[in-house]
Amino acid sequence: MRKHIIYAQLSEEGAKDPITFFYRRDGKNEYLFSCHYQKSIYDYFMNGKSPDQLYRCKDWRKNARLSHLINGTLKKHLDSIRDDHYAG
């Protein structure tokens, strides 16, 4: 099992923001944020992506929704996660 990944889960039915993002580090899940459901975003993150994988493999740039999410909302979380990962 990978130790450091960002993954998406569908929230309970009827929730305002049905996709919830978590960061799994050393077996602990840390809540990041929630957003409205978009199939391409959920499909991309449902199996998890490591922060390093997002920096190295920029296949998400081909999808405007993913690009907007990763360059916007997720970028501030990725920077702090990456700093924490290399500091400890």
C-alpha cells in the first residue's frame, strides 16, 4: 500500500459537495477539501495519486477541470504536503 497519496471519496448522498479529498500519510487520513461532483475529477483521484506523481506526470493538464482544480484548490495543499513530506 502506498503511504502518501491524495484520493477522492464520494460523500454521503445528499451532501452539498459530494467529492471529498483526503491525504493518506502513514496510515492516517487527513481531510483536505470537498468539491462538486465531476466525473473526470473523481475518476482521476479515486485510486489515489501521490504528490510526487502529480508534479512529475502532468497528464492532468489535458483536462481543463482537472487543471483548474489542481492549479487552484489543490495547489496550496500540495505545497504544504510536499514540504511536510520532505521535512520529516
